[in-house]
Amino acid sequence: MKKTMVISLGGSLIVPEKMNAPFLIKFVKTLRKYYSKYKFIVVCGGGVIARKYISTLKKQGKSKKELAEAGIRATRMNAQFIMQMFTKKEANDILPLTIKQVKSSLGKNSVVICGALRFETNSTSDSTAAKLSNFLKTDFINMTNVQGLFDKDPKKHKDAKFIKSISWKEFEKMALKIKYQPGQNFVLDQKASMIIKKNKIRTYLIGPDLVQLENILKGKTFKGTLIFS
């Protein structure tokens, strides 16, 4: 029986300021190595495209819901692009818009790719991934542009300390200290932190080093943050 793994692929890894083609090509090749053991759900973030859309609409005084909807469209556009990087035999060729559609596609494909599924207040694609993990009873890997969790933003603070492991409760406390903003850039969104705590979802936070993704899939020690217990 193959194990299912949910991966939240941060938009910052798909499209930073420029297209991250070398990483994406290697990401696809990495997943292919593990089709015999795993099925994958890849939830794509919106990244810089979402933030640019949101920033422009914000200047026009658009509502929070309208800003969020722009972000959702960016995640779906990124998802459709990532779908094209796989063959039709490997991955879905129709973008799922509900959890049930994701589950249905999982029966036919080695990889199912989606963006945010529907609008919810104060949510990002991380929440979508956490909900899918809970629905399908899987572990959850969040890939972003930093190695894992720090006690403060490592891009702004040189003395930021890396956190190798943390409980669901303590992580939720950290996440909820940050005020939600559409297009935010925290390692995992606030609603996702509540979902993983409530449902006790084993969660891995890693950066763009695909060796660490392989280490997790192999059950080996990895460089990143583990949220559990």
C-alpha cells in the first residue's frame, strides 16, 4: 500500500523574482524516484505573483476578500504550470477545486497538483495543504525559502536562532502572534498551525534543499524543523 504525502510548495520556490527552473526540474525528478512508495499531493503557493497582485489591488482600496481571491488565482496559475511539468500519466491534467476532487484524482495519478481550493478568511495555500493532510490522514511537508523555523525572521535578524523541533501548541503560539495579511510570508500560516495542532498532524518544515525532502521520504534525519507532540 503506497503512503500519501502532502507537500505545500511555497510560491517563493516556484516563482521568486525570476522563474526557478533548475529547482523545479529537480523537484519533479525527486518525486519520480519515490512513486513506488508514495503518492504525492502538491499544493502550490502564489509567491511573488500573488504579492504583486495583492499589492496593486490594495492601493485601490480593495477588500480583504478581493485581495485573497487574487492570491488564490495566483496559486491556481502556478499549479497549472507545475502540472505541465509532469506527464499526463503521472499527474492530473484538470485542476482540482475541492478536496473530493483531489482525492478522486489521487486514485488515478502518482501526483496531484492544486492551488488553494476555495476562499476562506485568513488562509493561504498552507491551510489547504493542512486540511488535505487531515482529510487523508497523512504527514505534511511544507517547503519554503528558509531552512525551517527560527525564533525571529532570519532575513532581518542575524542572531535568529534555528528551532529544530517544536510542539504543535508552541508553534501555534508563535504563529498567532503574527497578524494575518493576504500574501504573507511566514513559514506556515496561522490557520494551518491550528489545523495541525487540533488534528495532531506530523509536520516538516524544510527549505529548497531537495536532499532534505528525500531524507524525510526515506525516514532519515533531515535538516529542518519537525512539529509534533
